[in-house]
Amino acid sequence: MQEKKLFFDLPRRSLIYLLICGAGIVVFLLAGIYPSHRNMVRMNGSIADLKARIEEQKVLFPLYQKLRENLAPQNSKAQWNPPKSGLSLRQMDNLSPIFSEMAAHCGLEAVEFTPYVKSLTPDSHFLSVGLALRGNLFDLRKFLVELAGLPYLGNIEELDIQEGSDGKQYFLKLWLMVNKSQPASG
């Protein structure tokens, strides 16, 4: 019996061509296809991230619209830029009840109201007042919004927040416009 040959008789030149072609295919795969595949996998990950962000925005957009509608200027109870006018002397007598009522409406407690009469000199058109309030911070925000709607508010000079034994206390120093040309009627 004859032994079977395990290898074909290939000419040496054909074997070199075969190895060169095989090496060319490996180089083509490593240099061309693998980087493209890796780039495609990275792009698929980016696309998945963008799709997730789009879905998140779709969920959050109605909430954004609702908040924007609630914060629209026409829905605000207080005017942000009311026409400015000074207090008459008669109105100056009622400041304490006005601020107490505003504080109560906003959920705060008016602890103290102190007008600084010395700030009202003959040539001054402003009265400085101190106001102490007690309550939570969200109610203070409501109070400040209502305060901004007062036509005689000049400015808020100082706001001091302190933690007390019975909650937060707020100390405001306000400048109120005074109209001295109006005669006191009453």
C-alpha cells in the first residue's frame, strides 16, 4: 500500500502568493473593517444615549410648559412694575395693619413693625421702616412678590434671615416713598 501524502505538492511560488494574499486579507480586515466596526458600535451607543435623552425631554416638556404658563406675567397677581406713587400722610398711619395683613395673607406672622421717623427729614421723600416676620422661606417669597407690587415701595435695603427657636425669622429694612405734597385729609 502506498502512503497517502498529507500535503499537496504545491510549487514554492504558489505558496508564497497564497501567503501574501492571506496576509493582505488579514491586513485589510485589521485596517479597514475592524475600525469601521468599532466606530459603528460607538455610534450605536451615541444613538442610544440620544434616544434616551429625547425620551426624557418628551416626558419633561409638558411639565416645562405648565411651569412656564404658571410663571407668565399675566398670571401673576402682583404687578412687577406698578406705577410708583408716594404714601399720603393718612396712609402712613395705616402701614402697620397693611403689612400685618399682607404677612397673614402669605402665611407669615408679622412680629414687629418699626417706622424710623428720623429718616423722614423735611427734604426727604422716603420713610425707612423695619419689619420683622416669622414663618417659612416659601411664604417669605410670596410676601416679597406682594411687596414688589406695592406702588409706594422704594426699595428693600436689607433682608436678614435668622434661625430662631420657633422657626425662621426675617428682618427687612424697607424704604417707602412719601408724597408730602398731598394734604392730610381725614
